[in-house]
Amino acid sequence: MDNMIVYIDEAAYALKMLTPMLPSGTARTPTRWIVVGCAPRITHNASKWVTNSARQSWRGKWADKVFEQVVPLLQGPDDSVITQVARGPLCDLTETLLAQYGAARVLDARRPKLGQDLQPVTRQQPQDPQGVWGYAAVVASAGVLLAAD
């Protein structure tokens, strides 16, 4: 059985990434899909007024909404789907999942966000820093487009 660890934060983007990777044909091996939901961060202002139990409840509801869109696509004959919500550093979670389930391929299907660096999911994953330079690149390219017109 193949193991596939998939990190997602948005169902629509994850579906675009996962659809081409789905096994097809008769000579396919069963796959264990380990889908890890990475819930959006709550802003500092909102977190001051929300209790920890309410925050965990919100994360659970968010995960249920995302998983109900993604899991049906992954459930094939002889395939199994395991879902969980990420807590803590993703590199540590990946190492824990690899120790628990054995060798696996890891797919980062989280939607990239402009000006925000996503946490790497493995220690070997190259970090692609954007930060302020991401905004500067967008503004510069918009200026070039306006100048070209």
C-alpha cells in the first residue's frame, strides 16, 4: 500500500493539485491518503476575545468543511483516507506521520499566499521567502504593465 501525506488549507486549490495525481487504470496499487488540514490563523485581535475551546471548535468545523469536499475524491476502491488537523510545526508532524505509517510521499497542496511565507512541511523542502519582496514585485510588475500601455 502506498502512503501519501497531503497538506491542505483550501479545498478548491487542493482539488486542482490532487486530481492529476489520482491513480487510474486497472493496475493500480491501493493508497492510504493522510490528509492534514492546516487551518487559517486567527488574527491577534480576534484571538484576544476567543477562548481556546471556541478556537478548537472553530478549527474542527473548518476542517469538516474542507475534508467533506476533498475526501470523496480520494476514496477509491481499496483506498483509505485518514484526516487530521495540524497543530504545531509541520516538519515535526511530517516526521511523526512518517514514523507512524512508514515511507510516504509528501505533497504540499496549500495555496500560496502573496506576502506570506508558508511553513515548510519537510526539512528538505526549500524555503521560498516572499515577505515584503513579494509585494514589491507585484507593484513593480503592475507599474511595467501600465507603462507598456
